[in-house]
Amino acid sequence: EDQVTQSPEALRLQEGESSSLNCSYTVSGLRGLFWYRQDPGKGPEFLFTLYSAGEEKEKERLKATLTKKESFLHITAPKPEDSATYLCAVHRLGAGGTSYGKLTFGQGTILTVHP
Amino acid sequence: DGGITQSPKYLFRKEGQNVTLSCEQNLNHDAMYWYRQDPGQGLRLIYYSQIVNDFQKGDIAEGYSVSREKKESFPLTVTSAQKNPTAFYLCASRLTGEAEAFFGQGTRLTVV
């Protein structure tokens, strides 16, 4: 069974204090790992897709990296507007190498950035 | 503008009632999904559909039903058999062959 575990559950930072969020996963036939941002009462907003170990993606103050067992979301010099819940999800191959279609999510990390 | 529209934003259900949550997309995506989100938990998959007139149960399908008569629409019915329906419900879609899913803004269902 696919498993996705995110840590820490909550992270409080001062503005400008860089840090990282972790997403550990157990899945056979990883098709992709995804990061989403979710604001309170809203649907998740897509950030990044990572497909293979060693891959990195960047967007403004965010950088996502992937190894064979985990992914990190690095936040450089965060601002209060980066406060949100960050979700990680995995997508795996189905039988015969086809796209299975199911995304399995972690429980999320609640990030709070204080001015 | 292309996107996913969920309605209503807030929904109140009495004990023993069935209610239907709407999800419409104009992204021309083949696959559509329903997730449930509870406080402190991640998203849990209820049902998904990869083509019209076909759908599969997710991890927590008991007490829910869906239909996929049109590519654009994937309504979710929360039946009276669902014992704890109060939650935030999210609909998503993805283009088959592309992995990322795009989400609607959610429906918050409360049992009164």
C-alpha cells in the first residue's frame, strides 16, 4: 500500500528564516511526486511535479527536490504570504505500466511565517 | 476561463438525508476525482473516474455514490449510510497522460 508521510506537522518561521519541509514515501512504480499549497477553506493549488531522483524544480522562494525515498520543499527567505498548508502526493504506475490514476496524499505541513 | 467549479460552497444536511455535490470542469480532462479532507488529515480518495460511464471506488467509498454521464460532470451523492459526513469535499481533474491534478474550491458539508 502506498504511504506518504510529511514532517513536521507544523512549522513556525520568522520572516526570512529559511527551512525545509519533508515528504517521505513508500510506493512501487513511482510515476510522479507532487507538491501543492492549500490556503484555509480553499482547494489545493498545484506547485511542482517531480518524476525522478535527482530532479529539482524552483518557483520564486520554493525549491522542490526528489530522492528515491523522500522529497524536500525548501523555502528560502519566506514571507508571511507563504503561510499555508503544503501537501505532498504520489502517483504510481498501474498494471502493465499504465497510468493508475490514483494520487495518495500526505497529511500536510502547516507553515506559519511571522513578520 | 478554464477551471473546475464546485457547488455549493457550503451545504447543510439533516440526519437521514441524501445530498448531492456538484463538480463541473471545462478543461477537457478525462479523469475526475472526489476527495474528502478532515482537520489534521490529508486528502482521502472517495471515488475516481478515468472515462465517461466508468468509475472506481477509492479508499473510503462507503456511504457515497457517483455518476459520470458527461465528461464535464462528476457529481457526488452523500447518502444517509455515511455515518460521519461532516467534512470538506474536494473535486479534482487531470488530463489522462499528465500526472498533476487540478482542484476546485471545495464544498463544506455540515450535518445539522
